[in-house]
Amino acid sequence: MKAVIMAGGFGTRLRPLTMNTPKPMVPIVNIPVMHRIITLLKKHGITEIIALVYYYPEIIMNYFKDGKDFGVKISYVKAEADFGTAGSVRNASDLIGNDEFLVISGDVLTDIDISKAIDYHFDKKSMATIVLTRVKNPLPYGIVIVKDTGEIVRFLEKPSWGEVFSDTINTGIYVLNPSVLEFVPYKQEFDFSKNLFSNFA
């Protein structure tokens, strides 16, 4: 399975740390967060990676190069505009191919059991699997309601307190069938949470 790392964000909420550094390269205990993500992917047997870069792409590309020094193979897709999360992934569809793939943000610090999420996706024969977690303050996230079967029945991106109906949130980690990208317009701004998942829940 391939992994797509979304590494093109501006990191505006982390400024001034990200004034001259892309957010995935911000160090956590002296190691860039994207380095930690690649280590996690490799631990779960995912060694073919597509990195979507946009903001200071050369810093990411010069650090990881082709991935050989990290025990993986990395390809890069540089966007000419900000196409949003889903739009950026759609932009890489030629490299993704026809098999299921994992999407993960380049700025997430996690020790999630990726193998368990992938197994769940195939067990359910899902088109899209969203990794969820619970938080005390769901305002900055997409919140969901889930049936006992695991099916998401309601989805709302970044609610106000008056709209909060759940403490279960979207982590931004997805396992997707490539046919999902058929619902994403090419080279247009389109977001997984706001535009894609909200239309199906």
C-alpha cells in the first residue's frame, strides 16, 4: 500500500516558527514531524510514499530526497496552487494508481496503529475509512456521529459550540479506494472534510 503525505500547508497557526519553514519540518524533540510520520509508516510496512508539497517544497525535498536514507521510496508532487486537501491528493492520482492508499497529514504527531486501520478498511469493504478519536474541545475539527456498525451518519467541519453534537473527530488520516477521487474535481480547491465527506454523511 502507498501512503500520501499532505505536506503543503502554510502552518499559519505556528508562526513565527513557520515563517521560513514548512510545518512538516518543524522539529519535535529535534526531529521533524514528517520524519516521525515516515518512521511510523515504515513500522507498518508502508515504504512507498507520495509527498504533496507546496510551501517551501525544496526544504522538504532536500531533507528527504528520494527516501533511500530513511528506508522508503518518496515521490513528490508539487502543486502550482492551493487545491485543498482532496484536490491536492487528486492531483497525485497518476502516482497513486489503482490500489487502496493511505492519506496522512504531514504535521500530525501520532502513534496510531495504521495496520489496524487498514485491516478495518478491508474488512468493511469500505470506499473510505476515516480514523477517528475523541477530544475535549472539538471546535477546530470535523465532528462525526457513528453508528455501532462504524458507519458515519453525520459530519460537520469545524462547528461552533452551538453546533457541537459529538466529541468524536476526524483525525485527517484516511484509507481510501482510488475511485473516491472520481468525486474530486481536477485542479480545483476541494477539501476532504468540507466538500467530500460532508456530502456523503
